[in-house]
Amino acid sequence: MARDHAFLTRDLTSEEEARAADLHRRAIVIDTLGALRPTDEYISRIEAGGVTAIGLTLVAEMQNFRDTIELIVWWNRELRRWSRRLVLATSADDIRQAKDDGRIAVIYLFQNGKPFEDEPGFVELFRQMGVTSSQLTYNMRNLLGDGHVEPENAGLSVLGHAVVAEMNRVGMLVDLSHVGEHTQHDALRASTFPVYYSHGGAQSVIQTPRFVTDETLALLKANGGNISATGLHLTPDADDEPLLRYEIDHVMYFLDTLGDDHVSLSTDFVKGPEWVYRNAYLDEDGYLNLEYPGKLTTQRYNWTGRGSYKQYPWFIYPRGIRTYDEWPNFTRELVLRGLTDEQILKVLGENYLRLYGEVVG
């Protein structure tokens, strides 16, 4: 059956298609920041895409310590319910075993350091509960430092330094996505282990504050860390449809800048139940309002800039990677870019797996 490959650099030859299929089948494929809904339909799409492991966001905007504990309890229950197909990963060997067993490894992570509140000791408690990665901030300022939208662009706080040190001690990945640039730089210099960006892009490819500058990439290279290209914020506005190959432009830039061992992939797919987004609305001030399950208040998001539709489905994902069963398209485009088998396997998952093993265990 003919495929629409307009989102790729060009159509593949039959030999290239066969090579891509073989590589994808053999690869450990990791979405370093993705999504999971505990339904048969959603899990089946992940399985159809050949995805081995998914970084699952437990916390982003508002959750405190108690809220986060409740979310972990809920997800633990769901993983038990779907244990024939899902498994919590807290080590690199867990991810490898999931590949062997034909299950999907789930990596618990935070997109905000708020659950640590003002107590670095909470880092160890969450690590013992299976959380193996955390961003320091999510866009806005918290007790650890500034997010990327804060105009003052202050650096890592005293508490932030203590939390980074504790994350290093207990084996939790430091994630600098959504973090202010000076806070990123402070953390890159403070961390005694490699850090990473679970989802990001290069400002030299497309200019947006969410993406990483060349100055920051130089510090990341010195740190030995990793960055995952993501599918949001890839075009100037909603009138220019993003394509999967645009995301691979960032991969290629990172490979040139950081080398073969420090680049991965992510989707940043939406995280909540489908009804949350179908019921969302823009208010008269231009904020997107979402009502999450179990919450009495509506969360409001400043809804401007790249990656934002003005109506449902709200988020603009690239054509070619809008659902998990399309993940093999990444491998097809990497083949078209002329990468070696070893380079492709690294980008698909081996680079993140190495980092995870070094930091987490």
C-alpha cells in the first residue's frame, strides 16, 4: 500500500524501507518525554509503534508533595492492572528486560521541582517511590530557580543547589527542560553527573525561548549530558504545518554539536484524559483553561506562540508523528539522513539508556 511520505525528506527505496524496518525492530526505542493513557487503545498504539519505554509525566504545574503522592499511588495501581503490558522501570536493566519481555517500560518523572517543596530530603523519598527524573522548574519560578518565562532570568537558588546535590546523591536525573537559561547554566556547572533535556530543541534551528542556545549546548557537551529533540514549537505559527523532518533537523544539529552519544527523541504528547482537552476553552484574556480530574479549580495557561492552536486539539504536533503507531517514521527519516546503523540505534534509545544507567543505575 502506498504511503504519504510528504513529512519525510523523500520516499524511501525498497532497500531503505527494509533497513529501517529491521533497525526499528531491533532497537530499544525510548520516548524520553511522552504520554500514557491506561486504555487498551492507547497501549496498543504504543505497541504498534515498537516503543520500548516512555518517560511519563506525573507532575507539571501545580502539584505539591501530597498531590504527587496521590498520583504515584494512582499510577502504581494502573501499572499493576496492566502488568502484562506495562512495567515500572527504575534501572537501565529494567528497560532492557521490558524489551525482551515485549512490555512497555514506564519511567516516572516530574516536569517541576515543586513536589520537593523546601525539603531536599523529599528527593530521596520520591526516588524510593520510583521517580527517577525531575525538571527543576516548569516555565515559572519556584523555590529552586527560574523557569524560562521569568524576565529576571535568575539562577539556581541555594535550595536549588541542595536539591541538585541530593539528586546526584540518590541517582535521579536532573532535567533542564522549561528551565531558565541562567538556572540551566548553574545546574550544568553544579551537577557532578550528566544532566539532560527530556524534550527540547536548538535555537540555532528555530528561534524560541523554549529551545537551547549554542552557549548552553557547549556547557551540556562539557557536562557529558543528553538532549532529546521534541515535536512542539517547530514552526513560526499555526499557518505553517510542522512536519516530522523538522524535528530531525534538530537531531542533526545536536549530532553535529554534541556528537553521536548525546542525542535522543521525544514526543511531548498531551498527558491527561482526552475529555480534558475536548472540554478546554480559551477565555477572553487569551488563556487556555483546563479542568483536570480530581481538581476543584481550573488551570489557566498563557496560550500564545508556537505550538498552539486556537481550538481543539490545541497542540500542534508534526505530521508523521501525531500518534505512537507512527513512531517508525522517525527511523525512516534517520535512514534518509544518511546516519549509520549505530548512530540510528543510539538516537532511538541507546544514548538515553546509557545516560540512565550511569545516573540512575
